[in-house]
Amino acid sequence: MRQEDFDRDWEAAGKELLTRMKAWRLAHPKATLDEIERALDKRMRELRGEMLEDIAQASDLADVRAQPEAERPVCPKCGARLGPRGQEQRTLETDGDQRITLTRSYAVCPECKAGFFPPG
Ligand SMILES: [Zn+2]
């Protein structure tokens, strides 16, 4: 696990969420509980998406090239050791309806030529 992948400042992001909610509340003094909840959920989903992106990105499998050959994942079809085939971006939709982009190794099987993003 590469420590440097975690360097986004989540504490600051959490404080910013609180600051933005306070500002929103001051601008909406008559908001109903439902409206407050929706505003809060929207901002929390955004933060959740950012955190998910960072945490998912901090994976050894994010870069197959950096792994010793003996530790690289194997092909789920034939069991051959996978070879790296560059980095590609993969955009996914999360449960909170946020789009996150991960830069992952794309790996290819030297035997059956299947190519895919290793899980993890
Ligand atoms: Zn294979």
C-alpha cells in the first residue's frame, strides 16, 4: 500500500463541508428539515465520492508495473501471470450518484490474451 496516495487533506475537506453547510443555513434560515437534509446529503455525497476515489486509488494494484512479477495478479481464466499494459482511466458511478475516476493498470494475459482491470 502506497502511503503517498492518501495525501489529500480530508480534515480540511470535512471542515469545508461544515463551513459550506453553515453558510447554506444562514442563507436559508427558514429551511425545513427535509431541505436541510437534502442539502447536507448532497454535500456529504460529494465528499464521500472524493474519499472513495482516494481510498480506492491507494491500492498496490493501481499500478501493476510497480509490482514484482511474482506478485502480479493471475488471469482468472487460465492462471497465467498477468503482464501490465499501461495505465488507463476508469470512470465509475458510486452509490451516492457521484462519478469517480480511477487510474488503474490495465493488465493482459500472455496466454489467452484477455485484458482487464485487475480488481482491488
Ligand atoms: Zn489467461
